[in-house]
Amino acid sequence: MNQINQQITEKINGAEETKRQIFFMNKAKDYVETLAGKLGRKPTCCVTTFGCQMNARDSEKLAGILEKVGYELTENEEADFVIYNTCTVRDNANQRVYGRLGHLNSLKKKNPHKRIALCGCMMQEPSVIEKIKQSYRFVDLIFGTHNIYKFAELLTIMFESDNMVIDIWQDTDEIVEDLPVERKYPFKSGINIMFGCNNFCSYCIVPYVRGRERSRSPKDIIQEIEALVADGVVEIMLLGQNVNSYGKNLEEPMTFAQLLKEVEKIEGLQRIRFMTSHPKDLSDELIQVMKESKKICRHLHLPLQSGSTKILTQMNRRYTKEQYLALAEKIRKEIPDIALTTDIIVGFPGETPEDVDETIDVVKKVKYDNAFTFIYSKRTGTPAAAMENQVPEEVVKEGFDRLLKVVQDTARERVALLQGQTLDALVEEVNEQDSSLLTGRLSNNTIVHFKGGKELIGTIVPVYLKECHGFYYLGERA
Ligand code: 5AD
Ligand code: SF4
């Protein structure tokens, strides 16, 4: 990928950086106050997230800073400040951003004080920056994934500038702790345990836009969780592109399983989830820790990507169909009530209908509780984009439809197995369609709707699983 040479802020060591950003938060606050004076009201802001759980967590950090400097958070893009936290894992995510930017421009024409910012994975691509500079001149601020902790500083630069402010870094080894965060849910939270990815699956752009793998220290992670629990959090999701290789680059190396054991000890914490696991790194130690744990949820997301060993080799996944099947069988044997979910790509270069048959065979054998199926998207700069044997669209579509049907049938079958059981659900919200119902999540990630009052939100209650409706249940409080 081409080098980007658009760095305007500088790298400073961790603790110093935290102090520096607090300084800039105060400075940005003055600008927001001045704006409030002009508007005659508190300025509003809107953070829109595209993509994965990592981005959702990053958006909470952006929202934390915006709130701190005096903005009022809203979900309406008519706000005085709108930031898109973008994803670039597949091209359709990029297209959605371009599509929505046009609308933001028309809103900006009506509100001269409006400021528009873009950040996240898509901004790490030089071709994207070029396109925005040429065709989307109305954007005020652009930064990438490596300097997100500079947000307060970048906001002040934006307020002081009449031109588009662009700050993109090539990489970073810095992890800056202790900046404000505004959580979406009071009772559950994501926590980054590591950043970046070293795997270089041949189709994937993540290692290029998120950089090399860096683990946070266990001390910082535990402290953050303890503070969250003290603030009412009962469920956490440990986040990393490949949590199974956590801790390898720490001064005192530690395995992910060891980290989980430490997290388990935190009093008041009730549920632990994590995402994502690479099958090649999933250890027996982890399976044992999950099996013995009272808090780790009965759910494992284990991306398959393809069931054909030939395609897996081309994808640089470093496991075979047989190794994956053996792993899934071992997990099911040790933890029978676990839900397995997965990601699958259809249409990788060179994939034949027979390769799709192999994938379908794995789905039938593993019986996933849910599977996210994606059509292969060519990402510039990845090895797969340069492969010659790209698959024609109609062949991809045929394979995709065939796979989807099997995925849905097996998932329905799996979810139906819970019928008649009474299981604990964490109550997450009032049902969007029917306000007499609450929506809760079982340990194995299945959703259940049941009658109840909103005072139960954030608590864990036993629910009788009465009727299975495909992928969710209607239940009754037990
Ligand atoms: N095309 C389609 N799907 C992709 N994924 C990653 N890169 C691509 C791509 N180029 C999928 C993988 C991954 C999930 C997050 O996105 O299945 O597990
Ligand atoms: Fe991408 Fe593979 Fe890393 Fe996942 S493990 S982020 S698919 S390179």
C-alpha cells in the first residue's frame, strides 16, 4: 500500500500524552462554549459507527471526549458536529459512507456552524483520502486508527483552521490509557485487550489499516474492568482481532487463558465475553478455562472463512478443514452447551462450487448457532486482490445462496434445542416493536423477548424459553 504522508500531530509517550490530551480537552471546551454563545444553546454532536465491535468501542471513546468538551450527544445527523467512524473490511462499507456524505453536505448548507469529521479504518487508505480531498471538500477533519487518542487535540486544530484538517499516521506502538469514555449501555461494555493483527489473511485489509498486534498490560485491563464494575457494568466483552494470541508481545508474556482467569476473579462482574478467536491459536488451556468458568459465556465465535483446505491455504489461514473440524468437535465435547458462531466468505479467488460444497459440509457437521456469510470483496493492496482467478459474480451468488440456506436451516435447528429450558438472560432493553416486552440475551448469545418492566434492564433474570421463533425466543419470567 502507498505511504501516506499526512501526519500533523506528533507521537508522545503514554502518560505524557494523557496529560496533553486533557489540556486540549480544556482548550476545545472553550471553543465549544463560544459556539454555544453564538447558537444560544448547547451544541449537539452525533457519532455514527460503521463496522465491528472494535469500532463501536472506539466510538464510545469519541463520544466520551465530545461530551467532556461540552457537546450534547444525539443520534440525529442534523447535529452541529457529526463524526463517521468508518470501516473498510468490505467495499460496501465504503460505499455507504460516500452515499451518506452527500446528505451530510446538504445538512451543512443549512447549518453554517456544522462540522463534519471522518475517522477509522477507511481513512488509512490513501486512495480514500485522495477521493475525499477531491470530491468531498466540505469535510472538516479526517484522522485514522493510530491517532484516535489525539481526538481532543485534533478538534482544537479543526476549530482553529478554515481548511480541511488531515492527520493520518502510518502506524503506532503507543497505547494511551485513561481518556474519558461515554458508554452506550450502562450495564455492559467492550474492553480493548489488544490492537492490530499480525495474521495477514490474504483477503483482509485489517492488518494494513489497524497495524501490528499490540497487547495492553493485564494491570491496565483489570483496572479498567474494576472501574467499570464499580460503575454498574455486569457484562464485559474483551476485544481484539485475534484474542487467542493476547500477551505474546508483553514484557512479561501471558496467555489469553491466564488473562481470563484474572478477569474471572473480579468481584461483581457477572459475565465475560470475548471476540474474535482465530482457530489456529485456540489452545486447550483456553477450552479448560472456559469449561471451569462460572462467568465466561457459553459462546465462541470461531471464524471458518472456508471449509476447503485448498482455499484456506490460499487465504493464509494456517489450518485445514480437518483441523478445524477436530477443534470444533473437541470444544463441543468439553463444553456441550456452548454456542458456536462463525464468519464465512464466498467467492474467494479460485473458489469452485466443489469448494463451496466443502464449506457446506463443515456447516452441516459443526451446526453453528449463527453464521455471518459474506461475499468476497476485493481490497486493494491485499495479496488476494492480485490473484488472477477472481470468481464471476453469478457463480459467487449461486454458491452464496446455497450456503445461506444450509446456514439458516442448521441455525434454526440449534436454537430450537433450548425450547422448554429456563436460562438466565441479561435484560438489555425494552423491545423496539412491542414496549410491553423486554429483550434479553442468554449466556450463549441467543435473544429472548418476554414481558416485564424496564426496571429490570441491566439485571440478570431466569427466563422460561417458551416458543422458538427461528433465531430468537418468546419467553416468560421464571
Ligand atoms: N471480503 C469479504 N469478507 C471479508 N472479511 C474480511 N475481509 C473480507 C473481504 N475482503 C470478513 C471475514 C472476517 C469478517 C470480520 O469479515 O469473514 O472474519
Ligand atoms: Fe483479518 Fe485474518 Fe487478522 Fe481477522 S485474523 S483481522 S481476518 S487478517
